[in-house]
Amino acid sequence: MSPIPRAVARANRRVLNPAMRLVAPHLPGFGLLTHVGRRTGRQYTIPVNVFRDGESGFRIALTYGRDAEWVRNVRAAGRCTLRTRGRVVELVEPTLVHDPWRSWAPVPVRQILGLIRAPDVLVMRKR
């Protein structure tokens, strides 16, 4: 089951995502992730919640769950590009991590992810 219902995801694609594409690359805790569709070969760019993980890693909160198409695409390709805080980085080695306590997250983020029941993150490192 997806943490956020699919109906909300569809509405976000039409309303919230276009606005977030403008601001996400500049806000702390957000970024734009670009990936390639595994069946279509098309390039897609989506806003994500992203957090640094040490010197060369990132954690991407899976607010729509581990079965979201973009997660499946990134895992199949083994890579993606992330634009965050004015930088563009290539990320590799996607690893799904299930952490129901969200121990990696700052307290406010931990609480929000708890409310939407999002215990999973995709951990990746800079190439």
C-alpha cells in the first residue's frame, strides 16, 4: 500500500508538481529528480523530499511508497540525476531502506513522514 493515496498522487501531478518544479531545487529538503522510464525510455523530472546522508550520500523519502513508478525506474537504471540547493549531482546505487522510526530524519520531518506513513527511503550516493 502506498503511504499517500494514488488519487492524491494524480492530483499532485497536475497541480502541486508544476509549482514545486519551480521552487524545489532551491528549498532545503527538496529537489528535482530526473530519471528515465524503463519501458518508455522517456526522461521524467519529479519533485522529491531529499536529505544529505554523510559526505557523498542522499536519502530520498518515498512519500508515495517503494512501488512508485519513479522508484522502480531508478532502481532498474541504477542511477538518476538530482538538482538540489543549486547543484546537480548524479546519484548511483539505489538502495531501499525500511526504517519505521525514520531515525535518520530531523524531528519535524520524522513527524510528517510518520503522519503520512512513509517508512521507506531510497539511499543513493554521488557518482
